[in-house]
Amino acid sequence: MSSVLGEAEPTWRAQRRSRIVSATVGLLREGALDQVQMTEVAAAANVGKATLYRYFASKQALFLACFDAFMDELCAGVEAAEHDVARPADRLRAIIEVSTGVLVRHKSFLRLLTRRKADLDDDSRRRLLAGRERLMTTLRHNLEDGMRQSDYRGADMDVVPALILGMLRGAIIADSAAPLKQLSQTMADLVLNGLTASHAGPSAERES
């Protein structure tokens, strides 16, 4: 009834929903979605199975809630890093470090999304695209600020953010043996070396 009237969800109910999602994310770290049973979720969240189904009518609905929680954590961390007072290059390092940490914590879920991408329904695809665009927007802001301050050379506002996101996803899924700090530093160095490298135009190259 409250959703029909547009009223806010009671705090206790929101907390229970969050507990169910957190429990499911924890189970997803240990196995694939197909291996996670609703009975296990109910036990991990300390709720009855009937209660669980009142919040999430299907495993797909629960999966989408887990995706939303994962993407909100990732985007919130990235946006907080970009809104720091540091220079653009330092903020970009922080963005990559935060992203690496979140993705490593949710590695199993990231793999699940990668494997099931072709099977996602329209609602899932819309959420995935919305989350990606939110990340792309934050990265574009960093690039624009860096170029405005002459910290970065010119960069394509679509290609570079997409490359950064692809590099992050690929590095985590590849199961690098490098420590988390080293992994994020290596990726940040690679990106920033490209953005800050001196660029000689064609005429300068001919003159040399």
C-alpha cells in the first residue's frame, strides 16, 4: 500500500531488505547465482523463507537488487573520490584505487555479470547501462578538469573512460597475483602516463 501511495518505506523494512541483499551478495562471493538457493539466503539473512519472498518474489528480482547495491557502492566511491579537492591526476588515482577495491570485493558478482551479460533481460540491461554511464560521467568530469588545468593532454571523452572501465574489469577478472595496492597503482600509472605524456604534432615530428 505504501508504494501505491508513494510513501517512504519504513526504516525497519528497508533495513531488513538491505540485510537480505547483503546476505545474498555474501553467498554470491562463494558460488554462482544458480547455486544459491533461496533457503540459504533466508537462513543467512535470518528471515523466514515466506518473508524473503515478500521482499523478492524471484531469484531474478534478488539478483537485480544485488546488482543495484554493487553498482551504488562502486559509483558512490568513484564520485566521492572525484569530488575531493586534490588535483585531477590525484583524484584519478583515487578513483582507480577505490574501484579496484570494490571490484575485488565483488569479484564473483563481477564474473557473474560478465558471464550472463548476453542473457540479461531488458530491465537488467537498462540498469547496467545506467550504472556504466554514471561511471563514465564521473571519469569525463575528471578528464575535462585535467585538460582545463593543463594537467592532461587532449583525450577522447568516450574512448578513454571506456578503456579505463574495461581495464579495471579485465584486471580483476584475470585474477592477478599482485597485491591490491600494487594492482591499482600499476593501472593508475598506465592511464596517467598516457594522459600526461608530451605530445608532439606532425609538424614538430617533421622538423625533428
